[in-house]
Amino acid sequence: MRRRTFLAASSAAAATSLVAGAALGQAKSPLLAEWSGPYGGVPAFDKVRVADFKPALEAAMAEELAEVEAIAANPQPATFENTIAALERAGRAMNRVQTYYGIWGATLSTPEVRGIQTEMEPKLSAHSDRILQNARLFQRIDAVYQRREHLNLTSEQKRLTELRWNAFVRAGAKLTPEQKQRVAAINQELAGLFTTFSQNLLHDEDAYVLYLKEPDLEGLPVDVRAAAASVAKERGRAGEYAIANTRSSVDPFLTYSARRDLRERVWKTYYSRGDNGDSHDNNAAIRRILKLRAERARLLGFPTHAHWRLRNNSMAETPEAATALMERVWPAAIARVREEVAEMQAIAEKEGAKIRIAPWDYRYYAEKVRKARYDLDMNEAKPYLQLEKLREGMFWAAGELYGFSFHPVTNVPVQHPDVRVWEVKRGPQHVGLWYFDPYARPGKRSGAWMNAYRTQETFDGKVTTIVSNNSNFVKGAPGQPVLISWDDAETMFHEFGHALHGLNSQVTYPTVSGTRVFRDYVEFPSTVNESWLSTPQVLNRFALHHQTGKPIPADLVAKIDRAATFRQGFDVTEFLASALIDMKLHLAGDADIDPDAFERDELKKLGMPEELVMRHRTPQFGHVFSSDGYSAGYYSYLWAEVIALDTVEAFREAPGGLYDKAVAKRLHDTIMSKGNSVHPREQYRAFRGREPDVKAYLRAKGFPTT
């Protein structure tokens, strides 16, 4: 969940008037109230009304402005306690309101919610800039920063001071008043454009649905048919079958449907999201976003947006370093694609299909190759991959590695009937809460992700974390288990890895807690966690047939293991294409870019195989254009996977393998518990004793290491 911090008013008079607004909002809106109830307080989801969002946000902004104005106006000399620590205490009501606001925007969106987002996002951006550009406040932060080596600070306090100072400088604290004003205007316009982009994408995901009849289902397994029937029923078309315009619905269809005409139709609809030339087309918004980002970077003293994003804000530090890693992997990836396509084409010709492999054929014929080469049909694994059993497997592995236990609770309110909650303990000690929202529904953005509703901290008393995992599985019929693919199971373990990063946090200050780390480091612990899915300890206990209860056969597991590097050309290339285009877009400076043409031309220069496309085409690239989030940073998944697979090799080298207690403890002590209280590079050196080695990644993908 986004958390806007460091906010201040420009004058005491403004703060005085805003205090009255805060008091009025506090009296009227339960969204501002401190969380009460068990477990140190929980979100009051049962009291949320969409109509309360706007007044609650406005009141929270007013309260935060008053809090930080007191810090900026403090007549006493700046100290860590009265400046840096005081800022850690500010904005608590804002955090609570934004938890609700973010959840509804991402998982319970309606026209009313989207209208509020359109109005409030620019206001929230302006609110952020009031502090990040506040000269008096920055003077106090700078005073502490300049004396940080002589203040007898703990290492975490020193790290927090440096992060605070860097956040202000990166936002323009040293600019002239005129430059600050322009940066603030850019940020407000960007906030509106991000909202427009997201809402356009959500519209196309909700609006475009392919309805099918029984004869259209050739090749689809029973569970995929059942899921499609469930989607149709939810949309008022009982007796039909529906392929929703989301990855969790589209991917199985493209993998198994024998109807090439329908595969093409579904593929084109999915990869045209945000690119249909209508009122929900995203190309104009992207063009403007790129222009504004380039202008802002120049104002802040950087040649491009990519340089601004990475400097002092990533492990890579420079676009050149990030690009060098991508270019190291790219030739091997596209070479593997050529091999994969050749195998698929041979099978198509043997079957007399008389086609040339196209993007909508890749997944379908890849499965045929998998069957021919490894005698493996991944659909054979699906009856053993029950959503709830795999959730239990995630819990069990987390217990083995980190000593956690998970206990279902029903005494807390939830935002939707599908959401369930578990208390997390380590021995008798309460660690936090885990919320699980697994199913797709209208108004919920596609994909899978983790949120922190509340972060762990101890500096004003112990506060435990509340984390959530969110997915988009198609809900099964009542009483029937939800069966998922192997890829979806890996995604579950990945996102749960983010939750474990938050649950393991043991720091003092909230700003450096849990997953609040550099973008190219945050995906590292989650990627590591994928590795425990395929261990015999998990599969034998939790990959159980949904009818017989028998564990997944050992020979099937062996086949999956032998096929571990299968289709890596496709998987790596579609990702890297997105990451490279993201970086190239943000290294282009203030060039006037036609997003579709830029994507097409740059991919051609890269030698992109025509049989597949970017994982996220530019008009639907929410990571990059729904916020500044992963902009010039989508490479982070590769960077993090390199570190993750090097970490996995550390386990494999140990006597206990992936469950080696000593390595798990070292991982917890040096990385999982540290949040951002220690620089990520120092964390990894402490764990591994050296810098990460890319060769572990190349070996895992089956690529040459030279």
C-alpha cells in the first residue's frame, strides 16, 4: 500500500485552519480512528463507506500537516529525536485512511471509487510535495544529516537519517522556489495520469469477456471448463462459459484450447488492453507521462528519468549497470526461443496443421513439446495442486524456515466475504496477522500482490505487522476445490515470500520496516521463497489429489524437475523485452514518443522473436505507468532473481539442503529481519560473504554461463 510521508504545511496559519478540519473529520469518519480490537488493533473494514473516503483523506492530510508543521517550527536545535524520530510519529491517521482507500481502489473498485480517485490523487500528490519541498523542515533534517557521524546514533538511526535526507533531496529540497513549484505541478499532473491509466486498464479487463458454448471448449480440461462456467455465472450468463480478460483466465485458455481461431481472438483482446483507439486508450497518457518524467528529471539535475530513479535508490545505482545485466542475458534468451519455436513448428507440421507458429500458438504447442520431450503434461499435475492445500504447504515451509505457525481467526472484520485471516505466531509470541484475498471479481485489478496494512516497529512500543496476499484465482463451485497451475502455485509462493519478509521484520522504525527496501531488492526474498514449492517435503505432504488424497506421484515430480528449464526462452524473453523497453523509454529524455511505434521499432532493433510479445505491452504496463513504482525499474525482477538463485545455491551447498537450519537462520538474521535498516548490499555480503554471482541464474535457466 502506498504510504505518503514527510508532509508539512507552509505556514502556521495554514496549519491552524487545517487542525479544525482534522478535528471535524475525526468526529465524523471512523476511517481516521485508531484501530481497536485484538492483536494490537485491526482495520475496521466493517465501518468503511465509500462516501467517507474524500472527507477522511482531507482530514488526514490536515492532521498530518499540523503534526509536521510543529516539527518544522520547533525553536530547539534539530536533533534526531525532535526531527527524524518525530517524523516517524507523524501521519499515522493518514496511513490508516490510505490503507482503506488503497484496498478499495485495488480490490473493490466501483465507479464511485474511481471518481474519488480521479479527484483525490492530484490532491494527495500536492500534499506530499508540501513537505518534501518545505525549506524549514529540510534545514532541520539536513542539520541532523550533516552531524550524523558525531551524534552517537545507532546504525539504524544513521541509516534512517540518510534515507530521510535522500528522499527530500531526490524530491527537490535544494531547488529554487520556482523549480519546486514546477516539480509539484508535474507531480500533480502525473498523479491524475496514473489514475487515468489504471482506470482505463481496469475498464478493458472488466469490459472484454469472451462467452463460449459447449462446442467451443475443445481441448480445455475439466477444471478450466468449470472455472469458465463460474465466471459466466457470476456475470449473469449461467449455462455458458466465459474467458475473462485477465491473465489467470487467459493463460489456461491459450495453453489448452484446440480452437486456434478462439486462441487468436483471446490473445489479441488481452494484449490490446489499453490500446484499442477508443476513450480508454492509454497511448496519449503514456506520451504525456514520459514528457513530464523527463522534465522533472532535468529539474532535479539528472539527464533522464532512469538516472533519477536509480541513483541512491537502488542496488544497481545506474541505468548502465541495470542494462548491462539485461544485455548479458538477452542473447541466450532469444537463442533459446529460436530452439523452442523450431521444436513447436516441427510438431505442428507433423500434425499437418499447416501453420506458422504465432504468438497465440506458443503456449499451446509448448505443451505439446513438453509432452513429447519429457512425457510431461503439466495438466497431469493440476489435480494435485489444490489452492488450500498449497496454502497449508506455504505455512508449513515458513514454519520450518522461520519458526512461524498460522492460526485461523474469525474475530476480525474483513473487507469482502472471500477474505480470510490467520494469526501468525513464533512459539507463543504473536508476530502479526495474514489476510488472504484469493479470488477474482469485478472491480479487482488483475494479477497477484502483497500489501502491508500495518508495518512492524518498536520505537514507541511494540507494534506488530498486518500483511495480506491478493490473487485472482477463479472461484470454484461450492464445495469443490480450486485447482491451480504449477505457474500459479509458484506465484503463490512468490507473493507469500513478500509477506514473510514483512512478518520477519525486527526493526525499530517503520520507515525501514519489512518490504520498504530498494525496488531491485524487494523481489529478492519473494523469489527465494518460490524454491520451496518443488521440494519433496512440500509436495509429499500438500500436493494431494483432490479426489483420492494421494500425494503427487514421484515419477511425475521427477518429470517436472527434469523439465525445470523448459520454456525458459519464452519466459525470460517476454519479461526482458518489457524490462528493456521500460528502460529505453525512460532513457529517451524529452523525445516525443509514440508508445506503440517506439515499442515496435525498439523490439525490432533488439531482434525480438515475432512468435511472442512483451509480457506487459506498453499500453497495459501498470507496473510502469500506474505510478512511478517500477518505472525504469522493471529490470528489478531480473536483478532480484539473480540474487535469489545465488541464495538458493547457498542452501543447496549446505548439509541440510533447502531446509538447512543454519543457512535459514543466517538468512533471517542478515536479511529477512533487517528491512531497510542496513543497506541491501551490506545485507547480502553478510549472508553470502561476497557479491551475488549471475552464474547461478544462468545455470537455473539452462543458459550458457560463458
